[in-house]
Amino acid sequence: MKLSNLIRELFNKSEFTSPGSLAVHTNQTHPFVDAFINGSKASREKEDLLFEELTKGITADELLAAIELIKVVRLNEIERNQFL
């Protein structure tokens, strides 16, 4: 799994409509956020290689599914605590 693919997928599934909206929300510059999301920095290839080795055997879809599962478990826990 490439870090650049994961970052793009996370952004696409987020509430942010553009790199500019994420930049404003995080107080970062638009060029930095755009390069982060689109992987246009030269160092991204090196980051991808390292990330691939650390996540060997895991796909971006599997990781995103795990994140969704964590969100559901947290929401269920919040609901359960509200009833108590």
C-alpha cells in the first residue's frame, strides 16, 4: 500500500471539498496541503517505499475498513454510555 494512495483516499472520504478547505481548517498553506494530498513532492516516492514496507500485506481498502469499524464501535460506545 502506498502512503500517497492512502492519503488521497482519506481525503476523498473526508468532509473537505478541496485542498484549500483542508488548508484553512488546519492552518497550513495551500501549496503544502495540495502537494501532500496529490503527492507532488519529490520525497513522496521515498515515503511510499518506506510505508509499503511497514504495511506489507495490507491494502488501503483494508485499512479504511478498519478505520470505519473503529468509528462504528466508538459511536456505539457513546450511545451505550448515553443510555446509562
